[in-house]
Amino acid sequence: MKINLNDTVKIRLTNAGRKFLLDQHTAWCMTLSPTTRENQLAFNPLPKEDDDGYSKWQMHCLFSTFGSNISMCLPLLFDTNIIYEDGQW
């Protein structure tokens, strides 16, 4: 089986994952000028979720966004079941 890092997967964020994304977005906004910051803070950074609560991510984006915060000692940021969309497992 081959998996490409550009392939799409679906994950279900936990509340901790949603908070992580919001905190990450807010921290980034604080690096911007006041006018730009105000506009960006109004933007909702959370991904669109389907009726079952899953959001789509390219695997490299998922790793880049959450990678350093995935550990046995940290809260789960998304459910451990990942749905692979671009191929069949």
C-alpha cells in the first residue's frame, strides 16, 4: 500500500483540538498589525465539518498543524480513527 502526503484524510476534532486551532490562530493574529489583526480575528479558523463531525485535511497539513502536539502524555486533539479518502485500505 502506498500513501501520499498530499492525500486527503478525514478526522473528527475533539474540543481540545478545536481550542488548539483557535489558540494557534489567535497567537498568529497577535503578530500582525492592529488593523490586520482585527480583520483576521473575525475569521473563524476551524475547518468545515460534515454531518458526522469529520473535517478533511491533506495529510501533510494534518502533520504540520498537530504533529508536535501528538503524544501519549497530551490530550487528544482529534479522534484516533482516521478515514483515508483518496484510496482504499
